[in-house]
Amino acid sequence: MSATAESNAATKPPVKATAAASRLWGFGVVALLIILGPVVVYPVLLMKVMCFALFAAGFNLLLGFGGLLSFGHAAYFGIGSYVSAYAAKAWGWPPEAAVTAGTAAGALLGVIFGVVAIRRQGIYFAMITLALAQLIYFVCLQVPFTGGEDGLQSVPRGKLLGLVDLSNDLTLYGVVSVVFFLTLLLVSRIVHSPFGHVLRAIRDNEARAISLGYKTVWYRLAVFVLSTVVCALAGAMKAIVFQLASLTDVHWTTSGEVVLMTLVGGMGTLFGPLVGAAVVVAAEFYLASIGSWVQVIEGGIFVACVLGFRAGIVGTLADFGRRSIAARQGASARAAVN
Amino acid sequence: MHSIFGIPTPALFGQLLLGLINGAFYAMLSLGLAVIFGLLNVVNFSHGAFYMLGAFTGWLLLAGLGLGYWWALLLSPLIVGVLGMAVERLLLARLKGLDPLYGLLLTFGLALIIQGVFRNIFGVSGLPYGVPSQLAGARNLGFMILPNYRGWVIGLSLLVCLATWLGIEKTRLGATLRAATENATLTEAFGINVPRLVTLTYGFGTALAALAGVLAAPIYSVNPNMGADLIITVFVVVVIGGMGSILGSIVTGFGLGLAEGLTRLVYPAGSATVVFVIMIVVLLVKPAGLFGRST
């Protein structure tokens, strides 16, 4: 999409160096917020933010870097959530095994649905992914293992590797933080790898990528599956943190929510989805008193973002930063000439 | 003959009728969606919300002004159509030249707003809307009992679909519309006011959705969520039928409705998911859709 094309246009060495530096700064700020956060904010709320931030980061991998808008990512988030909750509750699996099972289930679903969905692009891709997610919603509604309308409640948090008791919120917070941070590093690595660059080339000009000899279909499938894996991991962790997997996780409103988070934060940016998730989760938390009007507000934010704020929070900040750097460089160049 | 393939005939025809009714709504909604997409390049996610608005406008006309079903059938599409035109002028027109995905996101947000507001005002339990007295009762067709109102819905929706198809394929206005769909810049160069055409088209599409809403009101209850659930199935119709084809969306709409009805008979648990399974099969076999040109 156009906003992201701008942010990736600059690849000259000095700018690249600044980009790497600002990325490092970004990770530093995230780490600092993770460490200092629990002092100010309720840890469970922060864990919710991290789970949804991962969800949005996985979604953004597909939208921002693959150029594919999925309107059905709740399916992978939800399957991750249900499978991990079921493994922990019914089979008594330890949390690390339950979360791995949930993530694997999401990956498997991602492969199957990916093969179907990537046959069409653009608008159709969005509609197909939405329909596939609705299929999963109806399946979850009907099969017995999901607990139907009740969902899976009071999922045990268990002991990590049989040693660390996760029932304490702060202990769990530490574990979730580590998983969150490592996954974020992984996403960053994917985005800045040669693979990530090919993805962007395909997004910006598929015909050219094909003529350069890239099998674009495989790249598209690969990014789809990677994205679903991250989202399933987010869902699986969410089930352990909140000890709950429910139909909300697979409902289309959740798919819409992750789109909103990414849009607000800035699609195609590494930290945008994090900021967006924080904003949306915080808004839902603090606006809980006005109940169902939250959805109206979310709709309003959608409209406002599309009309006037397409780069999102992080995208706008990055543009601003780049412009001021360019202005400074221009000024020093002029000074050298004079 | 009291059974076909072991299925009692009244049950078979009953489900086929229900399938046709659902199919009529799928067809009318996907038709509007296809017409809008053709000219605006926007997938109108708020189509379901406009369908719901149509039903609610009918209900409000009755509750507030005492205007009955026939007035609603006329006024509700007009009111919602005007609203749609305002939406196009004020919001969608600003997205011209951007990636079509932004249109999808904008109309999604709009749907959230409209549905959220109605949910807050009217709750989710649904409001009853009676069948008009002229269409009450049922007639015996020999092999089944057909409630008059259901026959009317199927007949009228077929008529509307046919009229839309003829209007687009055979009239001068339709030819202009097709020309603008094919090449808007060139059409504008011939002195045709394309922006106005775009606004009218969006208004027409939303009016069609509202008409479907009024037709649906006596069958399903008037409910703020009625469009949200339907729109996803309508998207499936559009994916299978291909958005380039008007006839394709009509045939697919009715076909999927029938497929749902038959599934409810043979394997009731699968009736909610069958359309999605059909979509997967079609995508695997013929990715461009049954009637679509490859994109």
C-alpha cells in the first residue's frame, strides 16, 4: 500500500544506517516499557496488550509487508487459543506444550487456508479469508470440544517446564514478556531478511518480481503461514493468560479489531501494530463503562484513519523524523556548497 | 409419491422454498455489491448494514408514522438510497485513486458504526414486523403449501434482479454505466458526468439492499445484527459468482440458497458451513469464480 512504499523507498546507505539505529532504539524503548510497565499498569492488562500486539504484528507481516489484507485472522488466533486451552485443561499439558500445540494447530490451518486463499488477490483475498474464518467460527460453534457458547473456562496456567508456577501474575508477566520480545525480534528478522525484501518487491510490483525469477506464489504462501503462526502463538498465550478460550476469539469482530490496531499504529511499520494494540486495548479497558458504544467508537476510528490518517501513528512519526533528517542533511549540504 | 430419495416430499419442498427465499436475498444483495464494485471499485462492507437499515426504516415508518408495508416498500429504499448517496459523496469520493482496500476498510468502519448505534437503541432481541394483510395466508399448490408472502418475495426479487440485469445490459443508461466501468476517464471525455453516475450507482446499490431489508422484515425479525451475518455469505456468493458478472451473482445467489436448503435436509449440522465449503471447492477448481474473468 502507498504509505508503506514511501517508508521503504529510501535505501541509501546513510538512511539505512539511521533506520537500523532507530530500530535499535525502538527495541530499547519496548524493553524499557516491558520492565517499567507493571509499576504503573495492572500486569494482566499489559499481558493482554502484548498478546494483541503479537497478533497485530503477525497480521501486519501479511498486510504491511506481503500487501495482502486478510479479514479473517481471528481464525488463527482463535484456533491457537482453543487448542492451547484444550491441551492445558483436558489433557493437563504444561503451558509450554499447550502453547506449542496451539501454535502448531494455527500453522496447519494456515497452510490449508493459505493454499485456498492465495489463489485470489486484493479485494477477493480479503473476502475469501473472511469467509474461511466464518467457516471456522461455525465449526467452533458446533463441535463439542470448544464448549460452544460457554467456551473453555478456568484453563489452568500450570507450571512452566514443571518448575515455575505461573499462577502468580508477575511470574507469568515475565514469561509472556520474554516470548513477546523474542517473537518481535523474529518478526523484525523476517522483515529485514532477503526473504522480506523479496516480499516487498512482490508487493510493490509483482510482474517485475516474476520476471526476476521469483516464484511469487510460494513467497505469498510462506508469508501467509508465517503470519498465521505468529497470530496462533498470540492466541495460545492469550488462552493461558486469561485462562479462557471463547467464541469471541474466532469471531469476525476480532478479525476487524486486529485490522484496526494495525491501521491505527501504522501498517508496514515494525512497531506500529504494537502501538495500535496498546491504544485499542487501553481504549477498550478504559471505555468499558460505556459498554457497547465501544464498537461505534471503533468504527469511527476506522473511518477517521482511512480518511485522514492512513500512515498511522508510527508511520506519521517516521515520516516526520525522515523529513527532519532530510531537512538537516539538505541544510548541511547547502552550507558545504556556500 | 410421498418421498424422494427417502426424504418426505413436504420436507423437501419446504427446505427448497426456504433455500429459494434465502437465495433471493443473497441474489439481491450480491447484485448491488457487484454493481457498486463494477463502477466504484469498492467492496461495500456496509451493504449488510444498509439492508438492516432498510428493514428498520420500514419498522420505524410503521411505528412512528403508521405507514404500512407498501409505503415502506417504496419509501425505505428511497430514504436509504439518499443516505447511501450522501455516504458516497462525503466519504467514499475522497478515496478516489487509492488502493481499493481502503474502501473496504472505510465501509467496514461504517458498518460497525451503523450496527452499533442500532444495537444500542433497539437491543438485539429483534422486533416483529407483520405480513401485510393482502399477502397473508397460503395457497395449496398440490405438492406443497406455499405461504403467499414467501411466493411474493421470490417473485418480486426475481423481477427486480431481471429488471436490473435488463437495465444494465439493454438500456442507454446501462450502456453509459458499462462504459464508465470499463474506462471512466474516456467516458468523462465524452461529456458524461461520471462522478454523478458513481453517486447514483452507489445510491441504487444501497436502495436495492434496503428493498431486500423491507422484504426480509416480515420473514426474519427486524434485528440490528441481521445484516452482519448475511454479508459474509453474500461475499461468498460474490467470490463464487465473480463480481464482473451481473447474471453470475443472480444465479449463484439462488443456487447457494438452494444448496443450503438441501444440506439442511440431508445433514442439518452442515447447513451453516456448506456455502464456505462450496467456495473452497470452486476456488481450488476454478480460481476466477464460476462466471468471472480471470483477474
